[in-house]
Amino acid sequence: MQTKKSWYPWMVVGLLWVVALLNYMDRQMLSTMRPSMLADIAELESATNFGRLMAVFLWIYGFVSPFAGMLADKLNRKWLIVLSLFIWSGVTFAMGYATNFQQLYWLRAIMGFSEAIYIPTALALIADYHSSRTRSLAIGIHMTGLYLGQALGGFGATIADRFSWQYTFHLFGLIGMLYSFVLVLFLKDKKQITDPLTVTSNRFNPAGLFKGVGLLLGNISFWILLFYFAVPSIPGWGVKNWLPTLFATKLDIDMATAGPISTITIAASSFVGVLAGGLLSDRWVQKNLKGRIYTSAIGLSLTIPALLLVGYGSSLFHVVAAACCFGIGFGMFDANNMPILCQFVSSRYRATAYGLMNMGGVFSGAYITDLLGKSTDSGNLGRDFALLSIIVLVVLLIQLAFLRPNAIDADSPHPTGTRRVEE
């Protein structure tokens, strides 16, 4: 039975915060463990091959995201989250037994499939539990789990250097599988559903899964949201997957040191960004319907000089300052994506909508991950990081000009104007 305790919505955030941490830690630690794995898997010597390994996760993740969102709008969200966590943690555990590039490649693909289920499902569940007064802060706190997971992923290289890369995968995979049983005991769906096969409507019609997609794609505001979310994801994924390499190259340090420095810097600054962005957005939107959009725009504007500096800076101070600026800005952007979406899309289709947005963002990330792998091989990684600032500027201008919400929440009464997505 659904709890009525006023603190339970925050308990949901706390429970999912740990899952978010595991989500990013398991996917991110591979980006810093390449040197430790080279002795056993020689194909990783090529940065292009390593880019392929990182990109396959994103391509699969992107393809699955919309379907994951559709399922999250129809099935019990608790059980989707539990299964997602258990499967990707099992994959992480299995990666410790990989002996060649092909095995790693397919395991990363399976991880992309299982992790894709989590984000749209979790964010929709948090949005269900929190009103417009706390939604950005709640999602921002959840996002800090992602950032801490990214930072701990940087220690993958350190642990692998101390023990072995196989031990590292086994350890974190086992932790995730065990935590899935904690969710079974304490996580509850917003709706009173206990059977994992029970759907959120009285009768499940597979064809109905695509109804929300049709409504979403027929709404011009959603297309703007899709573009606004996807384009900033290009530098976002580039930073996540290639910043450790850029730090190691520019500062002439080994990856066991560069990994933690780069990921901790981004994670700590993003932590500040999501909390500041969440608090500011929740207050601003009560006075101005575009408050969340303005908060997000402030965040995006901070990433522009950061990308220029991270690309052309040559000292420890330059690259760390740039990473801090990027993390704060991207954190403010991240904390407001789902809350902005909630101003245009009713709760019935939010997971589907976020799944589509996630697909656009991840496809952009897969492209840039592969491209930056080639840039690394050709010695142009810093220059190409700086060029990403141009596309952020373009999307910032489009966001400010065309995103015009007419309600604080799409499920609340609102004046006529921009059509929302509803039944």
C-alpha cells in the first residue's frame, strides 16, 4: 500500500540517489581503467577502439530509452527500477571475466540496454511524488547521485592499479546486485500496484504504448524541448567520457591520477550546480512561468567559456577552473530538464517524453564520443572540446526565444496558449 507519510517522497529520492550513484559509477569507471586493461586486452591500445567501446553503450542506451519511457508510463515503476539495477550490476560483475575486446563490447551493449530503463522511470517517479514547489530540488538531489557516481568511477583506475581491473568490476557489480534487494523492501510506486506485471490502467493494450509518442511528436513545444535537451548533451557526454584523457594529456600525468582529479572536479562542481539550480528554479517558477527556463539558461551560459578554457588551457589551474565552471553550469541545466518537461507534458506521458529526450541526448553523445576518440588519435582533442562551445551558444539562444510555458505544471489549470501534451 502506498504510504501517506509526508517524508516518504524524500525517502524515494534517497533510495534512488544510491541507484543513480551506481548507475554512473558502473558505466563511468571504464573510461579511466583503459591503461590497467591494456595488458590483458590489447585492442584497447587504439583510442578509436576505446571510443567504439564507449559509444556502443550510448547507441543501445539511446535506442532503448523511448521504449523504456513507454513501459514506465504503463508498468509498475518500482519493479522496472529493481530489474534495471540488478541486470546492469550483473553485467558489471561479468565484465571482470572478459578476456577480449569482443566480450567487453557485447557486455557494454547489454549494460546500455539495462541502464536505459532507469533514468526515465526514476525521474518520472520522483516527479509523481513531488509538486512544483520541490520538484527541481528533488531531481537536483537525485542528480548529485549521478555526479558522485561519476566521481567514484574515476577511482576505478586507482582501485584497478592497487588490485586489478577484474576485482574492480566484481566489487561494484556485487554491491549493485545486493542493493536491488533493498529496493524490493522499501521502494513503492506512486500508484497502488504490487504485481510487477500489473499495468497502470485496467487493461493493457500494447498498441497503446505508442499513443503518447504520437501526441508528443505532434506538439511543437516538445520538438523544441527535444532539441534543447539533445544539443547540450554533446559536450556533456564528451566531458564525461574524454575529460580524464584530456587531463592526462594536457597535464602530462598518468590516468590513475588524472581520472580522480577530473571526475571529482566535475562531480563536486555539478553537485553545487544542481542544488543551486534546483533551489533557484523552484522559487523563481512560483513568480515567473519561465523561471525554470531562465535558471537552465544561466547554467548553459556558464558552460560556454568553460569549454573554451578546457580546450585551450594548459595549466592545472586553467583546466580545473574550466571543469568547475562546466560542472556548475551543466548541473543547473540537468536539474531542470524534467521540471521544465513537466510544464509542457502531463504526468501520463512524462516517462515516454523523457525517454525520447534521452534518446536524442544519448545519440548526440554517442556521435561525439566516437568523434573525440578519433580527435585523440590525431592530437586535436583540446581544439574540438573548445569548438563545442559554439553549439551550446546556438541552443541557448533557441531556448530563450522559443520555450514559452503557459502553466507551472501541465496537470494544473492553465490559460489557453501553447498546446500541452495530454489525453
